[in-house]
Amino acid sequence: MVTDTAIWEAVGEVADPEVPVLTIADLGVLRDVRHDGDEVVVTITPTYSGCPAMDLIRHEVELTLDSLHLKGRVETVLSPAWTTDWMSESGKAKLTEYGIAPPTGRRAVGGPVSVSLTIRCPLCGSPDTSELSRFGSTSCKSLWRCNTCREPFDHFKAI
């Protein structure tokens, strides 16, 4: 019998189709692995409710369960809502190595607004950067430019 820990590790290696350097475990999208009778139930939470990557992630999780010769299903849970706080430190480091600035902290909901003084360039490390567009290549990213090396880069928004 395959342990829940082994299932978690195998399923957790499913890559995010939008940022393939990250796994669903890195992102915190993988929420739970449990047994329900003779079936394995994998619970995932999308980064936002309309995330187009979820169908592919679900399919890849199902293929992983099949490769382990397990009968299973994938449940999508929207509450609690995903937050960048669920990302692993390893995932944030992978984003930087990939050229995407990782989220720098959770956005305040109500009360004082958190202010980010800088987003460091993931290419040269300079704090002298400017936001070009709040909307980047995907909904979870914004487009920035480094004023030092002059290169554009994505920033993974804090949610």
C-alpha cells in the first residue's frame, strides 16, 4: 500500500502549467491527501476561482494517481481562498531563479494599506524598479522593469 506521505510527494510534483518551474506543492495549491474507503482523495485550491490551469492540474494529478495504481479523485475547494502566504520558501526561490520576482507579503484586507517600498529585480538584484503594468502575462503576475539593468520581469502578486 502506498502511504499518504508518498502520495503527497508524488502528486506534489505536478508542475504549474503557467509557471512550470513551480509545483502545486510549491504554490500551496495542494491542500490535502486522504483516503475515503478504497479511494484516494486529493484536495486542491486554485490560485483564484477562474484559474484556467486547474483543469490541466486536475488531469495531471489523476495521471499521477493512475501511475501509482491508485483509484482516486480530485476535489477542488475554494474556501479558504488561496493566498501567496501558502507558497513555500523553496517555491519563492525558484521564482527568483526563473526570473520572476516572488510575492513580498500578504496584502492587507481592511485597515492600513501595506506599502511595498521596492520589488527587487530577480535578474540583477537592484531595488531600483518600476511597475509597468498591474497586469502581466497571467492574472497572478504584474509587469515590472529594472531601472538598473533595464530588463523587464514579472512579479508574482501577493494575494
